[in-house]
Amino acid sequence: MNGGTFTGTDERSIPDGPLLLDNPVRNYAWGSRTYLPALLGRQSPADEPWAEIWMGAHPDDPSGLPDGRTLADLAPDLPFLVKLLAADRPLSIQAHPDRAAAAAGFAAEDARAVPRSAPDRAYRDRNHKSELLVPLTRVDALCGFRPPAEALELAAALSVPALDAAFEPLAGGDPESGWRAAFGGLVTMDADKSRALVGQVAAACKWISDTEAGGDERTAAVFSWVRRLADAYPGDTGALAPIFLRLLVLAPGEAVFVEPGVMHAYLRGAGVEVQTSSDNVLRGGLTAKHVNVPELMRVVRFAVTDDPRVLATPCGDDVDSYPVRTDDFAVWRVRSTGARLRTVPTSGPAIVLCVDGWVTVGGVQLDPGRAVFCPAGSSGSSGSSGSSDADGVVISGLGTAFVAAGGAAAG
């Protein structure tokens, strides 16, 4: 998988027109038993949490095709993966590797004969990972290290000596080295100290909340999330993440772009995620899954990041694009309001996902939660076949859809 490059397994096997996808559901504990099942018109609440629905060709869980093949059979080099994501509980604090770290980590674990399905395996594939999350509901998220002055101000308001000591490296002049030392100290803290620290900070947050001494609304939200995370994961220093990572509140249609190496966590909410086709996750806390601190410390970018929010940019009638700093994918939102055709300027293969109402792509009607794959190079015009060719993907209907394609299409 290299950037936006795509090749099919056999040009003769490429169908003419869009293919309805049968997409796998991932039932992680943090998922919602209501949002995604209801979106697809299934039983709600479901028996298990629906955390993610994958649309793509990743070999671990490729989408099914109408002829019995999978999208991995037809398009093994598809560089992007589309997901519907719904979180009722916080995801782990985590980061993803860049291209060099992913290749080296995957090779090293293969050399040690670590099974690719092993729960303690860090690298499931050779690919780096960037991702864009566009909320469909309100989404609370953590993304990127705060400026040290902000974290020190929050810590000072809590008056917990052990937290002041943990954040002492931030008082130096270099934010990157300060965060490397402070974060490294937190994630390697022994169990007794971390239990005491998290308990003391959570108690201080409760006292501030109970006495209405929490300052402004944003500070109150930080302390509220620390309390919730400490209740869910007692003694896990990841519960302090709202103090050291930026806390974002995103409305539907807004977005957050996460580059490799950036620490982040989605706390609650549902949205559409478009990412590099990878399942490589390095976790640092707030999870029962494997936490690999040494590898995490190797991939994390400790520089203070700019605000990672991304705003949609109009690029046609009822069509918006989301600018992202990657050549792996490009993303558009289409809000169709009638029979008039809307053209999305894709190049190469694309996935179209309906999230509201209904839309039609090449004669295939999509209801919420359903998606099609539009192959590149299929015969016929976009207007008649819905294929992804030089003219792009053409959509009509009365609803909202997201389109993902290779990043070369972003222009």
C-alpha cells in the first residue's frame, strides 16, 4: 500500500458499476448497543455493542462482494479504510506509527514469530496510519499534547503535590523534551504510585466540582472527564489524559484529523472515520487490551500540536471536501436534496457511504449505513454507471453520503 496508488488483482475481474458491500461489524466493549444497529434498521439495543463497521479491503476484515468474493480479492491495494464508529465508553489513549516505524515493527514481530492474531502483537500490518473522524453526533475527543503552560495551570488548580511532581519536567524551556519526560513518567509509574496519584487527582476534581470552584466551562469539562475515566479505570494514569491532551468537543459535520504519532482518544459519540488501511494501534492506557509502553514511546510525537480540527470546504453544489495532510485518502460529504446529480471529483476507486435519508449511485440505492465500492476504469460514464472515473462519482437522492477515494483525488 503506497499512498494513493491502487491496482486490482485482475483488470478483467473489475465489474461495470458500483458494488454493494457487505460490511463486517466489530463488537468491542466500548461500542454502542443502539446507535449503529438503529442506523441500519436492525434490532436496537443489540445483544452486543457495535463499535465499528469496516468498509474496505484490509485483510483482517474485508468487506464482502455480491459475487462471494471480498474486496481484498478485488482490490488488495486499496489504500484507505472507511468505518462507522460509535463509542458509548472511551477508547484507549493511543497513537499510530508512521511508515518507517510500521515497516520495522511488523518485520521485527514477524522475525520473533509473533502470531499476527496474537493479542500482544503491536503491528498487524506494514502500514502507517492517519485518520479523519467526521462526527454524526456530538463527539468528545482527546487529541495532541497541550501547551505545557495549559497543563501546568490545570495541575495548579488541583493542588495535588504528586501531580505537580509528575509535571515538573514541563517547567523547562523545551515542550517536546518536557512532555517526553512527563508522559514517560506517567505511563511507567508503578502500580501503587499510579493508584495513589489517580485517586488524589480524582478526589481533587470532585472537590472542585462540588464546591463550584472549577473555573470556566472548559476547565470544568476537563475535571469532569478525569473523574469519569478514574471511575472506569481506577489507578490507570491514562485517566489523567484530559489534563495533558487537548479536549475537543466536535459537532456533527466538524472533523478531527489525526496524523501518525499523535496521542489521541475518542471518549464518546459516533461518526464516520476514513483512515489509511491499517490496524496498527499502540496503546498507553484506558484499556484491557495490550499496552506496549516501549513501542508507544518510540512512535509518539511529543511536540505540541496545532488544533487538529478540520473544517469542511465547499467544492461544488451540495459537496464539501475535508482537507487532510495525507496522500492515502481524500474525503467528501454530499448533501443531496433532489434528483439533480452531484459529482464528486474522485480519481480512482471510491467508497460511497450513506448516513442519512437515501442516495443513489449508478442505479444502486443506499439507505443509512449501506455502502458501495465504485471501481476505477469500469465502462460507461459516471452519470450512468456510478463508476469512479475521470469525471468522478455521481450521486443523487434525498440524503447525506460520504465519499472516500485515494488522496491523489484531493487536488
